[in-house]
Amino acid sequence: LLPQGTTIFLSLSSVLHDSKEFPNPNEFNPGHFLNENGTFRKSEFFVPFSAGKRICPGEGLARMEIFLLIAIILQNFTLKSVIDTQELNIAPALSGIGNVPPVYQLCAIPR
């Protein structure tokens, strides 16, 4: 048992890297979130904004803002990679508490 008043820090990365729920958890694979029919499946193991009474109060706003930003970009531009997509390296440039994606060059062509 833990003594009363003990501070406990949870590591969400242990949940997000569970190989039982996410095969090959260190690889970028959008298929982790699709069922056998290819449609989105909600997973109780995907908790990027934490859970319980400590959940981020801005989660709803953050999701809405990201959706609106991406929708506006995709409505107004065709996005193309500057280099061949087969040559893209999607491994994080830095890993620690969070992952920092590598820098990419993207061409935004007005529609």
C-alpha cells in the first residue's frame, strides 16, 4: 500500500505504446484506429488529453480548432510533398515526454 499523501505520476506513453492494443506502437500507422471495415474505431487506450478528473479542459476546443484549421487548408489548397513520398521519413526527430516530428517541406497550391 502507498502511504497517504503519496504523489503518483502516470505516464500516458505506457498506455499509448501498449503493443496489445497498438501493434508496432513505435511506428506511425493510422490503421491502429480503424476496424476491419476500414472505419474509425474508438479506443479507450487512446487518451492524448488524459482522463478522469484531470482531463484537459480545452480538449473540445483543441479538437474543434484543429478540425477547422485543417478543413480550411484542404478547402483552399492542394498539398503536395516537395520530395517523393516514398522517401519521407516519419520517425520523430526527437522523442522524450512527447514526440517532435521532423521538419517537412510542403507545397500548397491554391485551388
